[in-house]
Amino acid sequence: MVQNDTGRMTSNQAWVLGLASLASFMMALDSLVVTTALGAIRRDLGASVETLEWTVNAYNMAFAVLLLTGAALGDRFGRRRTFVVGLAVFTVASAACASAPTIGVLIAARVLQGAGAALVLPLSLTLLSAAFPGRQRGRAMGLYLGITGLATFSGPFVGGVVTEGMAWQWIFWLNLPVGVLAIVLTTLRVAESTGPNGRFDLGGVVLVTLSAFGVVWGLVRGNAAGWTSPEVLGALVLGSGLVVAFVLWERRTSAPMLPMRFFRSRAFATANPANFCVFASLYGTLFFLAQYFQVVLGDGPLGAGLRLVPWTATLMICAPIAGRLADRYGERAFVVGGLALQTAGMGWVSVASGAGAGYAQLLPALVVGGVGLTMAMPAAQKAVVGAVRPAEVGQASGAFMMLRILGGVFGVAVAVAVFAGVGGYGSAQDFGAGFTAAMGAVSAFALVGLLVALGMPGRRRTAAAPAEPAANAPATLVPGPVSTAEGEGAG
């Protein structure tokens, strides 16, 4: 799957891009689509506030904990095969969610959904990165990220429309035909590929799964149980200790699932934490923004979703453009510039909302922040996958996706803690005060990411393109040209 002589996207590349984007859209949509259906779920299943929270967190926890494992399974047993298995697990779990008779069954099915998503999402990026050479990758990732980001931004809106128009169960039933179609087309149209190592790093899988579980559990439970409670402190300490154990294990094992030498690449070591901050800022904003429209401005779920549309549109319009320009001018300028706009935009929202501004006064700031996020995300992705050897894209993608989800969990946890410390849900005034403080926190996340991104390598020269493979080349996907900063120890 290499580019043709005209430089245009080939048919095989188009199929990979379309199917990877479709699958990523499904996984990202289900992380937030349930939020506007929580009221209906509570009434139908008799759920408490605590169990409702877990209908959201169960998916995200399983997703974050198993991301690196999903990438490792794909490298070992075949990326297309594992991708298809993940789609099947996700589709079956969606049916279980839709037919759940109790809240406990729904939560268990959401865990299974998250496990399927953890197999699919990192491999969607891996298949995409392997299908497009370096000089085409930014544009492809911009398109992929535009579609994925549309799901993330529009999840609450879609959930509100479906719940009001039909029933909350249809949020999950709609995944069935899409999932089956994606499975069939992936089997027919996407070539199989594997990673560089034939061995499965069982020790690494166990350590990274347990460490991620500890960290995510602590972040998710921090606000409910108390950040200084034995439960939360114990989970965070245990998770952090297992992270250290994982690093030591990966440095000594002969076939690591995440080679520690990746972090000798300046691009890999800086783009990953910068992107962590991007998603901390994004998810912290998204968690409160729709609620602000409802609690303070008096909109319903559908109206709040409609007010998010201009923000969503920036991702659809700007991400492909930013990805294409990053191919030409390098990733650092777009990550730094994008995070600067997000810092300014969310700082603007914080100040304006504190002064009692309406939607019209907030809209320009939201557009500025949205454009910033859409500049930063595809460029950060391109920097990470471009920092490793083509055969190791699966391992890099798993790390990137895991840190992205952890960033989202961290951003929500900290933003909620800041919100609760200043305001609350007692009145519109209380909520507004907490929202103002929370937006200041998400602006700070973006600023920290900006400072980290300044350490990324600058514009990179692209090496000459390799010769075209023979017509009977193996099924393993063939990468394109590698820039001079790619590979081990680059940067």
C-alpha cells in the first residue's frame, strides 16, 4: 500500500482510511454518547447516581487499561485479525448494552465494549500509519482525526437526539449494522500485517494492565472517595509502582511490547506528553460545556448539543488542513500554535463566563480553542508514529492512544475537583462559579502542553522515496519514506 506515481491516494489506501475512520468513530462516539441518556437510563433501570457514573467510567477504564495490550496482540497475531476481533467484541457488547435488564448488566456490557474498543482503536491508527508513507501521513491523519473528533465532540448531542426521538437503547442498537459492515469490509479490503516481534510479552501485558488499572481507578474515584482516602492513595501508589516495574521489565526483556528506546527519540518523548495535555484540556472542556449550556443558559439536551456544532465544525474543517500542512512545515509549529490557541480560547471562556457572558460572547472563544485543538492533534499523532521504525508503528500507536485516554481521564478528574472546590450544582450561580474555575484549569493544561511541545524537533527533511515493491510482495503493509528524524534515537 504505497502511493501511486501521481501522488494521489490509491484505492487500497482509501479503504484503509475509510474503515479505520469508521471504526474509530464508533469507539469514540460510545465513550460519551451515553452522557445525555443518563436520565432515561436511571428511570428505566432504577439506577443510583453512583451506578450511573459507572456506565460512563466502566467503558473508559477498560478502554484505557487494555490499549497497550490491544496493540501488542495485533503485532503478535495479526493487526487485521485483531482489529476484526475487537470489532466483533464491541458489536456483541453493544447488543448486550441495548438489551440489559438491570444497571449491573449494563455496566458489565460497557466494560466489554471498552475491551473491544481497546483492540480496535490503536490498530486503526497502526493500519493507517502503515498504509500511508511519511509525506502523505499528515493529511490522512487529519482526515481520520476529523472523523474521530466529530464523534468525540458530538457524542452528547447524538445521545440527546436518539434518546428524545426513540429510546436510549437505540444508542447501542445502531452499532450492530455498522459493526457487521465494518467487519465484512475489513476482512475483504484490508491487508494483514504483523509487528516486528514474533513473541508475546506476557509479563509486560500483565504489568501495564495492572498499572493502568491502578492509576485510572485512582483518578476515577478521586472525587467521589476523596483524594486522600486510603482507596485512592493506595490505587495511585500501586499503579505508579507498577509503572516503574513495567519500565524495568521492558528494558530487560528480549521482546518488549513497548521498547524503552522509543523515548530516546525527542519527537516521541515530547509529542506524547503534549498530546496527553491536549486531551486533558479537551475532555475537561467537553465534560462541563454542555452542562453549562443547560444549567446556566437554560438549554435542553438537544439545544445544548446544537450549541456545540460550531465547535465540532472546526474539527471537521481544520484537522485535514492542519494535517496536510504539517507534512510540509513540520509538526512542532502546529502543536505549539494549536495549544497556544486552546490556552487563549479557554482562558477567554473562563473570564467571559465569570462576567456572566451569554453564548454569543463565548462562541468566538470556543471557535479559537476548537481550531487550536484541531491543529495540535493530527500533528502530535504524526510526530509520534514518525519517530519510530515503520514496523514498530503498532507499539507506538498503543502508547499514544493509552496516554490520550489517560489524559482525558486526568483532565476530567482534575477539572471536576477544581469545579467542586469553588462551585457546585446547588444553583446556576454556583455552577457558573465552578465552571469558570474549571475552564481556568483546562486552559492551564493546554499551557503545560505548549511548554512541553516547544521541545519537539523542528521541520524535518524527507529522505528520497524507496523503490516500489514488487507486485508479489508479502501482505505486510509497506511503509513509505522515512524522514531523517524517524527511527531509533532520532531527534
